[in-house]
Amino acid sequence: MSDPVSSEPVSSRLPTSSTLRIPVVNVSASGKIHVREQQGVFQKIRQHTNTLLIAIFFIIPFINFNGRQAILLDVTEQQFFFFNITLWPQDFTVLAWVFMAAAFALFFVTVYWGRVWCGFLCPQTAWTAMFMWVEAKIEGNHHHRTALDNAPLSASKVGKRLSKHTAWAFIALVTGCGFMGYFMPARDLYIDIFTFSSGFWTGVWVWFFAHCTYLNAGWMREMMCLHCCPYSRFQAVMFDSNTKTVSYDAARGENRGPRKRNKRGTDIDKVVKPEGLGDCVDCHLCVDVCPTGIDIRNGLQYECINCGACVDACNQTMEKFGYQPNLISFTSENALEKGQKPSIWSVKALGYASALLVMLVLIVMDLNSRTDIQLNVIRDRQSLYRVINSQSDNEVIENSYLLKIRNKTQQAAFYNISIAYDNVSAYEFEIETETLVLIKAAEQLEYPVTVTSVMRDNLGMTAGNARDELTFLITEVNSAAEIDSQKPLNQVSQESRFFRP
């Protein structure tokens, strides 16, 4: 049995009362979409934000700090450089908190402004817009592009298509270099790629991301938003009656229909509309300018990315006909149905804001607890202890350890090795090897250490257990083994055991 709702016109199903509720109708675009070029307030904002996003993406890898790339995720060395902060694999919980905080920040914004991220800041949207701009410059406006699709094969058509795809391929290749510039030195990467002197795996990854960019922004375009983006599938659960989304005022616009323009300069209050018609002139511009090919007049749809192109197009039409603007606008359900101003208080928003605050606190705590020195103490596994002098009354016992000390900073530093132990112990402990070491930036030093113990004199103590607890301390010092009083104490410790007969 066919669906009776789908067989009747949308306008006949829309109530005309003041308590109108916009129906939720999913409309899939069919065929290739040639988006009509549109100018307006929101499109200028989109152009500026997209340009800024793309510029930041390419510029960041070229920023230097202390003689190295400021932001670099060095997979080979397993280090993440962020200006003066160096994160190692064991510090990547910080990145986990950052990603979680970004997610909750996105959810928080979604409660108030819907999919504004998708329309104005999403990289997929930005690169698609750039590819469409190149296409328009080479092949012409949307009418010319449609005609070119239907035109027979000719030298002109081949030339335009070849020029377009060559430009796309070049942009995609630069984008691949830009992305990989976050994982390897960017200045050398661009030179190696464009002089065909890069290593095998470097070239493979750059061309892989170049192909992804070319396919996503050049061919798939809106299909990524319609079918591949998970955010479009679950973002509606974050909406409430105060969420501002691109919406069509059906109570004002229906019934829709074509008509003659009013004379310019006519007072809006004196404009006379044809009997039985609303403000919508059914010009179809809101569909022509939509990057996902939907008709916003059919109601809220998950395909809508809140880019505001239909808002600009409709406002221009309303101006030409002398009608009030914002027949299509960024508005909320409460404002559309009840005339209420959106409330800033929302249970969902408060929940997401609380989660975001928790993530930010965890980031700060994790960064504050992070040390610039890492220490791992490994005992000699071949023998628990060695007796050095067993003939005397006070025998000397020796234990061997391997200290793995990692300098997690971006500068070479001197470190002093010391030990701490219980003062009530019957033994004294001493490090026999050199205690001052120099470790280069981002280097892990494997340093063997020998510790000896002797019985204390004149304490009246007797030997207790066959092992004592020792604590190895690694402290950053200067070349004279003195702690810099102008810097905070940079120290790390780890416990181990000392064995004896």
C-alpha cells in the first residue's frame, strides 16, 4: 500500500493555524547537483571562515619555535611537539581529553545553533567550496555547467574538464602535503614532493591523502554529508525547542505561488499579495543554492548543514517583491510557533557545559602532573647482590641497577642521581658511579648504577630484613650539580629494593 502522505503536495499538508509545527521530511537529492552561486551576509561569513580555516591549516606547519617546527607529531620518534611542550606516548591522555573537550564543545554549540559547524567550519565544506569555486571559474555558472554536462564531446569540453581536474589535482596534492606536514618537517616535505625526491612511504601517504581530498571535495561533495558523516545522523538528538536552525516559516509562506513583482519603493505595509497566496513566490532559489540539494520548505531535514545559503537567497527575493525578510531564517521552534525569544537555559546545554568543564579541568590537571623527566629503574637480573669485602667485620654489599632516564624537554639538561632511604635503617647506602649526567633533548639515557651498603657504626643497630627500600631521585641541575633557585624543582623518583645475604 502506498504512503498517502508522500502522494499529496506538501502545501496541502501544511496547517495554516498559528500553532503550525514544521513536519520532518527527509528529501534526498537525485542526480548531480550544480549549486547556484549566491551572495549575502551568511555567504560572506562562510567565505571568510573557510578562507581563514584553510589558511590556518597550511600556515601552522611553517611556524617555528626554538629552532624547530612548532607543532609536529613525529611518529618516527614518537613525540608530539606543541611549541614548548613535548608529549610522549605515555602523555597522550592529554590529547584524549582535548578531543573529548572538543566533542562536548561541539555538542554545546549544537544545542544553541544546530549544525553551524557543518555550514561554516567543517573542513569537508571548506574544501568542497574551494573546489566548486575553481569549477565555476573554469566552466562557468551553474547553467553553463549543466549545459556542459549535456553537451556532446568536443575539444572545448575536453579542454575545460582537463583544466578543472588538473587544478583539482594540484590543490589535492598541496592539501596532501599540508596534512603530512603535521607529521614530518613541512619545509623539506614540499620540496621533496615537488622535486620527486621524497622517500617511498612519504610519497605514498601524501598521494593517499591527495586522492582522498580529490575524491571527497571534487566528486563526492554532498554525498559525504548525506551518507558518510556520522554527525548528521545523531545531531538531531541534541536539538530542543530553542535550537536555532535554518527554518521556513510555513504559516507565513503558504500557500506558495508565482506572482508579479511589486513596484520598487513600495511601503511593505501597503504591499498587496494575490488572494490565497503567502509570501513564498515559489522561485525555487532556496533549492538551487543548497549545497545538499534539499528543499528547506519541506521542514527540518538531517541533510541541512545550516550554511544559510537559502536564507540569503530568500531574503534577496523578499526584497525584490517588497515583502518582510526572513521567510527562511535562523530561528527556533519556539520563536517560529509561539513567538518566544530563545532561552539560554537548557538542560542539555548545561549537561554539555558541565562535561566540557570537567574535560578542561582534567586537561589542566594532566598537564600540571606531567614531568619533564621520566625514570625507570631496572635491577640487575643476573644476581641479587654481590659481597665485595666479606673478610672484614663490616662487609660491603653491592647491588647493580640500570636507570632509564628520558629527557622529555626540547633542550639538553644536566641531571643529578641520588638515593633516599629510611634513616632508621641499620645500613648506609652510597652510589659508586658518577652521579652527574648530561642528557640531550628528547633522549633516553640507559645508565648503569652501582649502589653499595655498609653497616652503620655506633648506632647499636642490628641487621633486620634481607632487603631495604631505596628511592632513586633524578633532579635537574646545572653543570656544577647545583639546583637553579630561579626555576621550579624538576625532579622524578622511583622506588626499588636493595638485597643482601
